[in-house]
Amino acid sequence: MAITLPDARLESDDVLEALRLRALRGYDLGFAEADIAELLGVRRETVSRWVTAYRQGGLDAVPGCRPGRPVGSGRLLSDAQAEHIQRLLCTQQPDELGIPAPLWNRRAVRDLIRQEYGIDLAVRTVGSYLARWHFTSKVPNRHRRDRDPEDVDEWVEQTYPAIAQRAEAEGATVLWCDEVGVAADQCPTKGYAPAGEPATMGVPGPHIRASAVSAISNAGEGHFMTYTGTLAAAVFLVFLTRLERGTTGKVFLIADRHAAHTDAGVAAWLAAHRDRIEVFYLPPRSPELNPDEYLNNDLKGRVHDSGLPHTSAEVRSRIQQFLRRLLHLPEHVMSYFQHPAVQYATAM
């Protein structure tokens, strides 16, 4: 990723003086003016002016004044307008403001500025504004658009703190549970190839996959079970039975509302084992609130590092290797709780 240098006009006088001296040192060493300008992040015309003065009158003749127009002059958005646009970008989604875009890209921001102030900006100019505001392009966090934000707020601010308080009072361990399926041809990465040619990858046949169900704590504890096929209530009951045998004390298990988790047979088992395991359900359509989701993302990104497997058994073996390694890396498990969406669940 290319490094973007800050606007030299924003630097202090001492920094500008250091840039001048480095430019002249580069000239003495035989570097071209264009290369010096590129390395220092200043305009070529500025370097040329410094070098010309240096050649004609020595170091004392090099101008020390700030070149160019004052920072901020010529901008089409006032400071107040810019602050308003930034506030909207941080608090609203495009469709909430009538902008036909899935997320805030440069074109969407351009349309927002036009809608708010009737000012038409080039997409490139919008990009300059975004860089000046320290907005960067990144892969977005995803969440269901039909989730209820009030449910999420209630979970984060009231329901989970009450669960954590109860767990502490009863000496229970809070575990977050989720399932993941991994296909043999699932390789979420990129590969290099010559310019103009696609990267290629030989993949196995379809329907070669395996799955796992896991449960983790914010103290780095982990439990898992692998299986093939889909998660049915019978499979989840096997996991619950193993979890009961593999833990001491009471477990508060937090899970989503998957049909296997809410099955009548599972509910009956939980009622009979209430002294050992209680299940609490996350708000509907809110997977990002589950730290175990980030374990699943990590697994999907790493399980094929050594090449694509050829059989379901090999997929399952790769999953087991990854999860068994995690059992000895509690700090790594704890890192899943550092994602902004689940920091509410970090250990206090």
C-alpha cells in the first residue's frame, strides 16, 4: 500500500527547513529534482526554486518563506459545511439520507455534498477532502439491515452486563458459541500473476466440506467439536454433553437463535441440566455481537494455508489442527474479543 505524505504546508517551520536542507543535500548527491520532490512530498516547482537559489547564491540565498497559497484557500466547502458532512458520514448510512449507494464511497459523498449544499465536486476532489478529514477506504463491517438497533443496545447495555454480573456471583463461566462450515475450495485470499493475466487455482470437486461448533471465553478458554453435514439438534446436543463433561462449575452459554439451538429437544435437555448449563440468546440478526464469529473468520482465512484439501476428512483434519492449536494460545483467543463490535464482552 502506497504511503501518503502529509501536506508540507501543514508542517512547522523547523520541519520545512529540514526538508529544504535534505532537498539540497539530494541535489549535491546528484538526485533529480523530480525524485527529490517525490521522496520529500513537496512540489517539484518548490524543489526547483530551492535548487536555483542555491546554485546562484549558496545556502544563504535559499528562500525560507512558505511557498504557495495559504492552506484552506480555494476550498469550496466551508469549515462548518465540512464538519456537517463528516458528522453525517459518521452517523448515517447512504440510504438513510436518500443517497443510492450501499456504503460511503467517493461518489456517494459527492452526491451527499450536492444534496446538502448544491455544490458539485469532482470525484477526485471528494477523495482529497476525505483524505484531509482522515477518512480511509476499508472493508466494511457487515450487519443485517433488518436488525433492531434497540435490541442491540439493550443487549450491550443491559442484558449482557446482567449475565456477566450473575456469572460472577455464581462462579459461572461465560462462553460464546457458534458454528462454521468450511468448503475445500474456499480460499479467501489473493494470488500474484503477471499484469493482464488472472491468478488461477486448481480446486477440488464440489461439496467437499466439514464443520465445527466452538465455544470460547474472554479469558482464552476454548472448546470445540467437528462434524460433517449440517448442524441439527442432535449434533448440538452432542456438543452440549461434551461441554458439560469437559468443564467444571456452571456454564452460561451465549448463542444465536439457530434452529438447532432452540429445538424442543435441546430445551428439554437444558431444563434437565440447568444446574450446569444455561443458554442465553443473542438479539436476532446480530452475528457481529458474537466474538466466536471472529474465530470463524480466522479459521476460514487460515485453514487452507498449506494448500487446498482433497477430501472431507482432510478438511475436517485441517479444522481440528487449527482449533487444537488455539487451545494452547489463550491470548490469541482473547484477541477475538478486541474487535470493536464485541469489546463490550472483554474481560474486566
